[in-house]
Amino acid sequence: MKTESNTLQNLVRYSLLASIATLLQISVIFLPGLGRILGAFNTLPIALAARISPRGGILCYIISTWLTLVMIPSEAPLLVLCTGPLGVALGWGLHLSAGKRKTALSGALIFMCGLLLITLLLGLPVFGPILQGKGLIIMLGFYAGFAWVYSYAWLRMVKKMVGQLERMGVRL
């Protein structure tokens, strides 16, 4: 009976986190301007899910990707290639207690690869006109620096959120 209870509890937990990630990702449609800022926070629920269980983080990522594709497909590339994998990498690193540098570096590499895929394969200018006409080396350097800072900032934010939730008595 305990296994069924844990399975149901995990299903609800990861579904709720995936729903929150989806709502944050598609908020740009309903809240222009503010939605761009809120959309960046979809990394948090995915990272929390992966912190609890790497498998749960991947499930949360898959569910939120599917929900985003069904509701607003135009918002999916950033979630699928950048912020979702970043959340999984950071949460997984925290789950394994891999250390700050390793966790932030793995997140940065995954995030940077996603940015490159969006820019080079899909042809979408992630940073708008800032890098247009610049060489590949400059773009790689800019993406690497941005990815490192972004990943490290998210790692700190997720760790802080985990600490606050644990102080509130939430079991993670």
C-alpha cells in the first residue's frame, strides 16, 4: 500500500511542477512584457523535480514540453532546447551533490548547446540583433559567458528555494 501511495504522491508532485513550468513558459502570450520575465522561471519547477528525483525531473520536462506544444507551439523551442534541459541538469547535479562548479558547468554546457541549436539550426536570433554580423567565435564566446552566468545564477536560486522549502517543512 505504501508503494501505491508514494507512486500517486510522486505523480501529483511532478504533474503539478510540470503544470507550473508550462504556465510560466506560456505566460508570455497572456502577459506581454511581464510574461518574458516569468517565462524564464520555468527552469525552477523542472530543477526542483530533478532535485527530488532525476527521473521525476525528466518526466516533468517531458510533460511540460508536451503541454507547451499542445497549447502554444511557438513557445516550445526555448523550453525544449534551453530552459528545460538546464533545469534537469541543475536539479540532477543537486540530487547527486555534484558540487557547485560541476553542476553549474554541466548546466551551462547544456544551455549553451540549446542556444546554439536555436540560433544555428532554427535560425532564430536568441539575442536579437546584438550578435548579427558577428563571427562564430564571438558568438560562441558570448553564448559561453552568458550560459555560465545564467546557469550559476539559477543554481544559486534553486539551492535557495530548496532551503526555504525545507525550512517550511516541505519534504524534497
